[in-house]
Amino acid sequence: MTRHLRIRFATVDDVPLIRTLIRGLADYERLTNEAVVTEADLRASLFGERPAAEVLIAETGDEAAGFALFFHNYSTFLGKRGLYLEDLFVFPAHRGLGIGRALMSRLAQLAVERNCGRFEWWVLDWNEPAIRFYETLGARAMSDWTVYRLSGEPLARLARESGG
């Protein structure tokens, strides 16, 4: 692990940095065109009246090294909230130093402190380095589940059917 690593909760002043980290992740995941979030979006959704998620920033010295963006979901089977990791990213220059593991460890600590029944996330099928990393943590793939998504026009069309 790198010396002088600090993990802290992000503040509204970190919005430009968070956007930079999101764009770095999008580049890595080959999804640059989908990363259309603006600083105004982040300011409103992360630091507005009802924050949708929380962000941890990893720093080495006075330099940002990576981040984790997460929120709570809920398990009806467990009757408890869960912690869902939306994004984990470490800048290439800081990889291999234990920063990703430190972020995951801090998230696990938060999940335990907040009495969460589980801690989960998605990973792209092709992302072998991430898959190997998660397996070293003891995580297991939920291969019996398939993710579905509605967005754009299909989401709007279904919403119009509600009549309300």
C-alpha cells in the first residue's frame, strides 16, 4: 500500500474532480460517449437537497488517486439496506499500490457500520483485471442473475402508460 494514503468523503468543492474521475472511468470502460454528466448535474444530484449517492476520494499526499461512488439499495429478503458501488476508479499512475483495495475496504467498513446486509456492484464481462481483483477480495459473481435496463425512449414510453 502506498504511504500517506487518505480516503475522505467528497465535498461540493470536489465536483470538478469527480467529473474528471468519471471521465477517466468512462475512457477505461470504452464508454466515453455515454459520460455526458455535467458539473451542474453532479452538484445537484450529489450535494443537493436529497443526495442520490456518496463519494469517497482517495488521495496520496495532495494528489487525487481515485474514487468510489456508492449509494444504498434495499433487500426485501434480508430486510436491510445494502451498499451498492456504482463506480470505482484509480488513475493509471496510482494502480497497483493498494488504493482500490483500500477504497473497497473502506466501503466494506461503511456497510458494516451502517448495518447493511450486503455490498455489491457490477463489472463488465471483459474487464479481467477488475474481475481478478474482486475475486481476491472474496467476492463472487452472481452469474444466475441477468441485468435489465430501461432508458431513453423505452423508459419514457413505459412511463406514459401509467396514466398518472
